[in-house]
Amino acid sequence: MCYYCSRNNSFLFIMHKKDKEKTRARQLRSRGGSIKEIARKLSVSQSSVSTWVRDINLTQNQINFLKHKGHLKEVIKKRIQTRLKNEKNKRRNIINNHKTLFPNYKTTNDNLLIIGTVLYWAEGTKSDKSRMFKFSNSDPHMIKIMINFLKKICRIPKNRLRGHIHLHPHLNNKVAEKYWSKVSKIPLDQFYKTSQSLNKRSKNIKDKLPYGTFNIEICSVDLYLKMLAWIEALKEKTLQET
């Protein structure tokens, strides 16, 4: 088949498909369907449906029914919003009540040592292949705590800290870099080049992390081994007391 014949056949197929959609849209409109509902059912734009059915006049009963249905949707929407608001307030009250368990809590160096060790145990690299300190998370508060741990407990100077961002390809790397630099207080010239690739495991949550995941990296075998030692000590100490 020649190129022009192929193009012509494709055009005819598209036109035939549009004609079928238009006919179906008019049938649904005659039965009292709303523009929005018809567009959703046919997977076409509302403007197309509106053009196709603009000469079809609905009966008064159909108009009243659409108004009533629209009102019901609005009522249901408000009920859902109220329920979500009540649930949010309930959760906040529970959290506030439990926060009183720490009325006089102060983050001493001993506490910070335990907190930092536990965080690294959970989210830090423990592979002998890298043999370097690498902590990864998307929670800015956790990153701040780890930076504080490195500064106060590990005595790591600021110029040895490195930042590395992992970001989905469709997100803005410049915005993410400025954000994490502000959170971590690590200058941008101490950042590695941002990695932008699609992680198959997180393909359905790619827009829940607009700034990606942030790594704090320090090229130090001594610090890496120190973290492993503290984790081992914490495990032994905890198991002795159980």
C-alpha cells in the first residue's frame, strides 16, 4: 500500500470513530445524560460533547433530574470533606495527647547518639561494597536530625558532607537541589550530580516525592565502621535488657 493510501485509510478510520462517538453522545444526551458524564463514558473532551449535542433540548424532567443529581453529589462531597476533617482533628488530638509523654524531654548527646545510630541502622548503608557513610531518606526532619548527629556526635566538619539527590525524570532538579541544600545546610557545590531515573518499584508514587530522596554521603571508612560498631553495641545492650 502506498503512503498516501495509508494516510487516507487512517484518516477515514479516525473520522468513522468520531462519527460513532458523536452518535453515541447524542443518544446518551437524549436520554438525559450530562455533558460531563457523557465525556467520561466516551473518553472524549467535554467541549466535543457540548458541540455534538448542542441542538438537543432536554425535557424539564430531565433537567430537574440532573439538577437533583448534581445537588446530591455536592452533598456527598461535603459529607466526605467533613468526615476527613473530623478524622484529621481526631488524629491530631490523639497525637497531642501522646506527646505529653515527653514533657521534660531534652535531646542530650547520649540521646542523640542513640537516635542517630538507630536512624542509620534503619536507613543507612551497611554494605561492605561501599564502605562509606551513606544515609538516605525523603523526610526533611530526619535529614536535619542526622546532620545534627554528624555535627555534634561524630564531629564531622561541614566541608566533608556531600549531598546526592535521587529524583524522578519529570521533576525539576534545580528546585530539588535548592530545597535539600536549605534543609541540610550543605552548599550546592558539595552536591553530586542529581540522579534522575524512573524507579519501577515507586512508579505509582512518583508525584508523592516532589523533591525526591536525599542522600548524605561521607567518604570515610572509619565513620562507616564506627556506625557498624555502634549498631552492634546497641543491639547487644538492648538484648541484654530483654
